[in-house]
Amino acid sequence: MHDESVTPEKLIAAIKPTGLDAQLAERGQKFGSGASAQRRRAIAVGISGLLTALGLILQWTHAGPAALQIAVFVGAIVAGGWFIFPKALAAARRFSPDMNLLMTIAVAGAAIIGEWSEGAAVTFLFGLSELLEAFSVQRARRAIESLLQLSPETALLKRGDAFEEVPVETVKADDVFAVKSGSRVPLDGEVIAGVSAVNQAPITGESLPVDKKTGDQVFAGTINGEGSLEVRVTKAAGDTMLARIIKLVGEAQAQKAPSERFVDVFAKYYTPAVMVLALLVFFVPPLLFGGPWSVWAYRALVLLVIACPCALVISTPVSIVSGLTAMARRGVLIKGGAHLEAVGKLRALAVDKTGTITEGNPRVRRVVTFNGNNETDVTRIAAAIDTHSEHPLAKAVVAYAEEKRVAFRRSEDYQARTGRGAEAVLDGHHYFVGNHRFAHELAVCSEEIERALAEIEQEGQSVVVVGHKPHADCKGEV
């Protein structure tokens, strides 16, 4: 249920006592403040580590007075714990003990018994684990930010016979907007006018542009090709396919791995249990057995120090960050720790062919000739036309010609035929290059050619037809 009395200001005020901070985000705003805070944490943890190492060297070599060693360790504790201690204080106020509180008590105990090196080491290791966890959060923010950049902030809204550029948030369902050649589609909708090839790779992962005509669906964040489209809005800005993807990515990135969830649950019970045990060690022997208070106070503090589970706390984020980084170097992007751990339980794997098993870059496999033409001439003509285009299949043809060292010059009077191919003039002759449909429309396919094209298409390969375009007294041929 939505309560209108709960304002953003009230939410921010409610969050602050927990030791955290919040601010109101706006569309287009980048997460610079988060990155800045993370840099400050990284610098602080680095300083803490260096001071801890320096203090240990001074301690082991007995260089300098004891006061100097203590000062260095205190500096390490302050540098590594300035963003942890407020969380511990907030946890104590809420009577909800957690790892932050246990670590703070352990550091305080180490300081009381004079084990400053132990306190500095605990602070540095715990601060490092917090920093690694913050890195994973920042990774989620960057992923969402990159997705937000896919969608334009404005749309060319049709009003009467004119078009006006307006913010996408103001566009409603059933409104009509235009998409210029080479522009990104701002909202999900249905094409009502125009023909074009749309690059849907940012949304669907398809490596080749998809032909769009009247009645076809387009998605926000996709890239229009050479044609111009008029689109009727089917979903508002907050309900588009891209908006749902952003929401799913955010939820997936926020999910903790099972091992991380275990640490949280473990801390919920472990922290108060250790604190109770330390109190028992402090009170029971002196009260029941007459032990010296100073000795058992020391031992209770020692228990708090050695009970701080630094290895458990630091092992989980280190393992997850290392795994995600190692996979990223190999070109594999994993949404988060939960999905990384799920890989270990896989028994079968289903993958998309294009861009996964294959590279996602088309290549010319073979050239089939008809009507006495040779491979070199066919390649030369196709490359001369396709050198005008940025279409992935056209680039593949040009790359094949260059690989085979086939010399070609740029054709003239080039005209793109959206969803079909292109045509141009070369050496005074009219040629075309395009798909099976284009060849059909030009009526240049014989029964022999139809059989050959059907066999190639059954193999799952794309067909590019090259030939003379019918004109004047020329009936055309493939």
C-alpha cells in the first residue's frame, strides 16, 4: 500500500540512524557520489594496511619507542574503521548486534589489554571485506547506469501534422512518435508507418538488424537503421521492456550469494553469543570461585579479540569478487555472487548460438555462381555496392573481398532498399545485392536458383544474392 504521507525526506531521515546515508536520485543522474565515497574508503583501507604493516615492522624490529608503535597502530585503526564504527554504534542503539559491533568491541578489547597490533589487524581485514562488498554494490550501480543510457530522454511526439521533442515521461500510451534514421527508439510501440531495419542487439542480443514494417513491435533502447518510422506507444516509460530489464538487473545484482547470506545469519546469532560468553568469563570465575577480577577481565577481552571471525567475514567477498573478475577477463559477465555460486551446481547448459557459440560477426562461407559468372566478378560487384553500407552482412562481403585480394572500386548511384538490400551502377550497368525476397521481387530467380537458395537456407546460413537488375532491354540475371 502506498502511503502519501511518507516523503523522501522522511525516508532519508529514517535511514540515517542506521549509520547509512541516502539521497534522492533523478533521471540521468550518475552515481558519482557513490564512486567518490568508495574511493575514499579504498584510500582509507590502503592507509590502514600500510600503517598496520609499518607498526608490525617497528614492533618486530624493536625500532623506536613503544609510544611510536602505539601511535602507528592507532592511526591504522582510525583509518580502517571510520566507516565501520558508526554502523556499530547504530547497531548498539537498535539492540541488534552484528559483525560491525563485534569487530568494534574486539578492537576496543585489544586496545584495553595492550594488543594494539591485533586491533589494527582486525580493523584492516574487516575494512577490506567491507570495501570488497562495496565494490560489488558499485558494480550493480554501473550496470544499471549503462542500461539507463540506452534509452533516449526525449521523443519526437506527433501533434497534428507536426512533431515536437518532449520528455519520454510525458508520452502516454497510444501517442505517436517518430524515429529518425540512426536514432534510438525511446519507447516500446507498434510501427504504424515506414519500413526500416532495427538493431535490437542492446535488448535481445540479436547480432543482425531486424526488418520492421507496419504492425511490428519495436523496443525502447534499440537503434533504428536507414529508414524512418512512426510508432504508436504501447507502454509508458516505466513499463517498457528496457525498464523491466533494468529492474531485473538491479534485483539480480542486489541478491546475495548463499555464502554471504549464511554469514549474515551467522552473525545474527554468533555476535550476541560471543558477548554473553565473554560476560560469563568475566563474572563467573571471580564470583563463584574467587578468581582475581583483573585476570578474568583480561581473559574475557582476549576471548572477544580471538572470537572476531575475520577469516569468515573476508573470505566470502574476496572469493566472489575474484570469481567475477576472473570471468570478466575471459569475456563472461555474471550478474552477481548468487549466480556465480549457481554455476557450480549446473548439470546442463543451454546457450544462444549467435554471439555465444559463434562470434556474432557474419562471414562469407562460400560463393555460388550461376549463368557462367566467376567468383571474382561476383565478389567484386557485391563489394563495390556494399562498401556504401554499414550493415553487418555488407561489412562481411567487403571484408571477404579484401581478404581474397579482389580489387573493386566504389559503385555509383547507390540506393539502399530497406529490408531487402541495395542497388547501384557499376561500369554503366545496374546491379543489385540483397536477400532472397529482393531477388523474388525483381523476378530474376530461376528454378535452379530457387533450389540452390533453399538448400543454403536449410543449412541455417544467410543468403546474399548478387545480380543484374532488370532495366530497359535487360531482363536481369543472378
